[in-house]
Amino acid sequence: MNKLVVISAPSGAGKTSIVHYLLNAIPRLSFSVSACSRKKRENETNGKDYYFLTVDEFKNKICKGDFLEWEEVYENQFYGTLKSEIESIWKKGKIVIFDIDVEGGLNIKKLYPKNCLSIFIMPPSIDSLNERLNSRGSESADSLTIRLNNAEKEISRNNEFDNVILNDDLDIACQEAKKIITNFITN
């Protein structure tokens, strides 16, 4: 059976750090690179962190049915999972791992209820999210406000996931995620 692991959290909760750890710790996992229409950050690489598309390219792929799931997170800022990405990973005999927002993660869980493990990374507090997002230096005041408002809504949906991991200590959160995923893979 082809398996999928969804790691979701509000922006700034540490899901990307945890996914990077898991990719090194569990060789059977393969990262699903999402597509997005936002601007590339300085430290990001096209095809590794995201497939960076223009808004028009993204909308064209929506029309062609190229996405497993997609959403418009902010105005003209689309994120989605390309069907071809999942199929490519499964052909290699690997397990797909997603670093994905809450709505996208729940959409994937609905599409694959029997072979998808969903994990929600819970931030210690909204204040800690604010600090983490501010330290990135990539957010305007407006986008920071939007992300924090979205975070409260996303946190309220944590009970829809198979597991919730509190990330108040990154090492402990990584170990907990590894244990849960290893158990899922072997069963």
C-alpha cells in the first residue's frame, strides 16, 4: 500500500524543521515538493523547497487538473500538491511526507483516509509564533497579522488530525514524530 505522512501546523510552528529532521532520520520518506505562487525567499531553491509558479501558471495547472489538492491561502497566493509529484515518489517505493498547511493536510487525509497519517505540530503559544515569524524577517506587518489570525483558526482544527505534537522543545518534538511515523510505516 502506498503511504503518506502529513505534517501540518500554523506558519512558524516548526513543521519544516521537523520534516527536515524526519527526512534524515527515516530513509523511506521522500519529501513532496509543493507548488506555490508566492515569491521565492532568499534561502529557497526552486524544485527543492517549492515549485515556484506565476499566478497564471498556477491557475493553468488548476484548469488542467494537475493538482491533487490546492488552495488560495492569501489573495493570489496559491499552494498545491502536484499529482505527478506523488506518483513519482510512489514509483520509487518511497513514502510521501508533506510539509503542508492545515487545510491542505486535511484535504489529503480525506483523499487517502486509510493510508495517510496526519500529524499536527502545536506551537507553545501564539506569542511564540509571533516571535518566530518576526525573526524570519520575511513578513510585512500586514502578512504577519494575517498569519497570526489564520494560526488561531488552524490551531482550533488540531483535533481533526491523527496525532498532535507540542513543539516547545524541537528535539523532543522530532523524536516523538519519528516514533509515531516509524510505528505507522511498520504496521
